[in-house]
Amino acid sequence: MKFLLLLGLFLLVVWLVSRARRGSTRVDPPQAPTEPPTVEEATREDIVACLHCGLHLPQSEALAAPDGWFCGQAHRLAHEKSAAP
């Protein structure tokens, strides 16, 4: 009977020690941030200024010219007329 009690106590100590060692050596890999981009970041666009009037507008809505960006066809033509000699 004394032998079984000592064997049980020994197994309990071995189990506790192995559990403590396993917990202290466990290394969880660092997790990369998985946050999706916000709507603002996903729809961000460059803003340009009209060379004629200085209006700021998204690049997709502006008219491109060799000189720069314009808010409309009328301002592009006006700038060309004022820049012509």
C-alpha cells in the first residue's frame, strides 16, 4: 500500500513538472495584423488644383493638359488663350 501511495505521488510530481515546463516553453508566433483597410483608405485618391481658378478636385474628375490639370474644358481653353502670345 505504501508503494502505491509513493508511486502515485511520484507520478503526480512528474505530471506537474512536465505541465509547468510545457507552459513556460510554449512560444506563440507573432500574429500579423489582419485588419482590412478602411473605406477611406480604399477610396483615397490624389487631389489636383485647376491651373486657371485653383479649385481642388479629385484627379479622376479633372481634365489633363500638357501644362497641368483643369476643372473643366472652359478653364482649359481660357488658360490656353491667356498663355498664348
